[in-house]
Amino acid sequence: MNNRTFYNEVLTDHNRYPGHKEKLADANLVLEGVNPSCGDDIVLQLRVEDGISTTKVMSNLSVMAMT
């Protein structure tokens, strides 16, 4: 198996069954972005309390990125 095939399998598996794809409860900053050329999107959720930040990043890859 070549590296490209292995990478595609890992990427596809992660996109179908993400291990840590969840919303951050009581986030006080949420930023969303979309790449219009390929349809990729990303959501950055941030919670800051007493100078300590907790971050969650969720993304959806387009089919183009997985091939």
C-alpha cells in the first residue's frame, strides 16, 4: 500500500468516525469558516475563564480533499 492510499484511508475513516467531534459547552467565542472553492468548513469554539482557555475545533472535509 502506498502512502497516498494509506493517507486517504486514514483521512476518510477519521471524517466518518471522528474521535473528538463534539461541541464545547458554554463556549464564549465561536468562529466559523468555509472555503468556498472546495466546501471545507471549520468551527472553532473557545471558552476562556480566569485566563485559562479550552478549545474545540470541528471540521468537515470535502470529497476533493479526501481523494
